[in-house]
Amino acid sequence: MKRAAERLLEALARLPDTQREAFLLQQEGDLSIEEIGAATGVSRETAKSRLRYALAKLREELSKP
């Protein structure tokens, strides 16, 4: 369990700042895509894209052995 948490933190650190911010606002802040956009000053579509890319990169990183 501890190693999984470390891997997640390492993967998060490798994300671009904007993607990490979107991911954390959704996961930790429980914000909707619209709320993420408002909080970061971007459109709903940009917030959605940032979140989608962040999730894809995290899945890729965490699927590696």
C-alpha cells in the first residue's frame, strides 16, 4: 500500500502543473469540471481536457510494473 501511494505521488509530480491542478481540484476539492474551469480561469472544455490528459498519463504511469 505504501509503495502504491509513493508511485501515485511520483506520477502526480511528473504531470504538467495545469493537469496536476485540475486532477487535485477534482479529487481533493471534489470540484466539478465547471468549477475547475472557474477556479483556474479557463473554459469548461479546457478544464475537461486537462483532467482527461492527467488521468490518461496517471493510468499510463501506474500501469507500468
